[in-house]
Amino acid sequence: MKNALLLILSILLFSASGQVKSIVYKGATIHTATGEVIENGYIEIQNGKISAIAKNINLEDKQVVDVSG
């Protein structure tokens, strides 16, 4: 629960700042709307919106935040 709150807060802070175009959160356990669980997954945020949820994402030219706890 603590990691989820940190993730939400950091998304809001980074998207509000307008300084970073793309952020990737890596190492997350992701529970999708379809019920799939992705262990050590990646969530990419571009311009304040989720642009990708995957098992692997290209990290080139992106700010990376490790949320693996």
C-alpha cells in the first residue's frame, strides 16, 4: 500500500512539474483491469498519462524510478 501511494504521489508531482516528458516506473507488481498480474513490470507515463504497461520497456531517454521496494 505504501508503494502504491508513493507511485501515485510521484506521478502527480512529475506530471504537474511539466519538466519531464516520459517517466518509467520499474519493478512494480501491476494488477490490470483485466485481472492479469505483471510481476516486476513497467509503467510508462508520458505527458501526465499512462502510455504503456508492460513486462519490458525501452528505457532510453527516459527518467526511471525503481519501485521494486
